[in-house]
Amino acid sequence: MEFYINLAIIAVFTFLYSIASGGFARTPFSGAIVFSLFGLLVGPLGLDILSLDIKGEGIRTLAEITLALVLFSDAANADLAILRKGFRIPQRLLLIGLPLTILLGVLLGRAVFSDLSLLEIIVLATILAPTDAALGAAVVSDHTVPAQVREGLNIESGLNDGICVPVLLTFLAVTVGSADSNQPVALALRLVLEQIGIGFVVGAGVTLAGSYLLNLCARLHLINEIWQQLPVIALSLSCFAIAQLCGGSGFIAAFSGGLLFGGLAKKHKERYLVASEGAGDALSLLTWVIFGSVIVSHTVTAFSWQNVMYAVLSLTVVRMLPVFISLGNTGLQNSEKLFIGWFGPRGLATVVFGIMVADSNLPHGDTIIMTAVCCIALSVIFHGVSAKPLITLLTKEEKQQIRNN
């Protein structure tokens, strides 16, 4: 009976939201905000009518599948011509901005958390470093945002979580004593090469084979119209799962596979991507319901001032200062640098990383997880509410700049 109650509540609310989605799109409230608040309202902290007994592994699986779909779709929709011209932006964000973000996160973490060891603070800074493709969709899909800004944010969010995985695994292994603490750099380099290299190879190989078969069957008219929306969903999940099985990063595989698919499919990609985008959006919203009802409901009353302070610092100074520094001499206006710096939302990747930390049994793992949950919750609100006003402000400045020139 409980299952049907839960299903009815989520299904009815999803139906109501979907038929009013156009109206919500004109408000400052993103889908992530609406569904997270709904989860809070019907969860234990509110009406207590939604009883979801979902453990960490279940949430992690849902978040990983959702992120794989979103990464593949976002990458496939990327404009490769613009990306080739402006690749220096994501390149600097990943090679300069990301390491500086982790470093600054560690320095401020030492000041905020007196009880955490240095290695635990490195773990915390790492799980809060990657940005979220799903939460950033409002920005990267808005064509009023300058193209190089959109594509830079899109590529960054698609690759930074895959880069952070080996770093996180390295320091988790050293912290819990399952690796040689005297050789963390060598371990990190090996994991980086494995995770990224295998991820790219699997993503490219699976997508090449899948695209060839898809085009061949389409030419032979073998694809039933009812089934033509499913191949891309299956292809994105294949990239993710096979890469994970091979010891690589499934996120890197999904994103690189999406980039390749977008280049191969070209004018037909919109028709193929409709279902995968819809599935990604649906799973994202379901994830935010669970986040609000299961995670936030059980943690929000226990946030300490250290959790909140570090979360705020992570979303502002820790993210924005390294981004501003890394984008020097790129030709971007200061307003564009600040815009890119601010729109580094934390979401699904941090959820996955947080569960990895929970499974590792660190001495102060609860503090790390509570800070991560606080950061995600604040990001859902702040980035969701600020997206449209700041996009409007940026485009006005861009138009004014054009007139002045």
C-alpha cells in the first residue's frame, strides 16, 4: 500500500508540474527548486505523507544514471564549431581553475573545520569542486547567453566530475589507510590516466559502433517509429556502464560519447535526442524529490555554522576567485568571468561523491556529508533563483558593449 501512495503522490505532482512547466519556466524557480521543496513538504519534515525508504546505494545509482543521461545529451547538443574556436575557456577552467578551486577549498577548510584532518579537508574540497550539468541547464541551454560562455560552462561541467573522481579515490584510499600515503601523487596520476583514458576510449568506441549501426538500420528502414527514441538512451547508458566495468570514468565516457554522437548525427540529432533529454529531465526531478524528502529532511535541522559557512564559501569565493584568475587574458569581459564563476552549481556529482565518502567510513565523514548536503541545498536555491535575472543582466551588458563598439 505504501508503494502506491508514494507512486500516486510523485506521479500526480509530476503531471501537474509538466502541464504547467511553461509557466514555471517564466518564473525564477527552476524544476530542481520546485521538486526539492515538494520533497520537503511531503517528507518527514513537512506533511510526512511520502515515505521513501531509499538507502545510499539506491540514491547513488539514480544519481549516476541521471548524470550519465544529462551529460550525453548536453554534450551531443554542444556546438562543436563554437567549441573549436573557444576551447581555451573550458581548458583553462579545467587545468587552472579546478586545481585552484580545490587548493583554495583546502586552505579555507583548515580555517573553518578545526576537527578535520588535512586529508579529510582535501576530500571535502574535492567533492565540492565539480559543477553540475543538470542544475546548469538553464544557463547552457539559453541562447541569449554568449555562445563561448555557454559552451565553456557545458564542457567544464561535463569533464570536471570525471577529473575529480581519481583525485577523490586517491585521497579516500590514503585517508582510510588502504594505499601508501607516501605515494599519493603516483597513485593519483595512475588513476587519472585510467579513469580519463579508459573513459574516452570507451565513450568513443561505443558511440562509433552504435552510431554506425543506428545509421545503417535507419537507411534500411529497420527502426520502428515507436522505438526510434530509445537507442540514444541505451547508447548513453552503455557508454557509462561499460566504462565503469573497464575501470574508467563512466561520466567521461558519457560526455565524450555525447560529443562524438552530436558530431556524427548532425542534423538528425534533435530527433534522436528528444527522448534522452526527456528521460534525463524526469530522472533529475525525481532525484530532487528524493533529495528534499530523504536527505535534506533528515539533515537540515542538524546543520552547524561550520557547515553553512563553508558551503557559502564554496559557492562563492572558492569557486569564483579561481575562475576569475584562470580566465585572465582570454578576451572575456569581467562580467562574463564573474558570470561563469557564479554558475558553478553543485548537484548530482556531489551527491555521488558524498555517498562514496559515506561508504568509506572516514572518522569525520558525517561532517563532510553534512557540508556537502548543505552546499547542494543552497546551490539549488541560489543558482535556480538567480539564473534568469543574471542572464538578463549579462545580455543587457553584452548589447550595451556592442553598441559602444
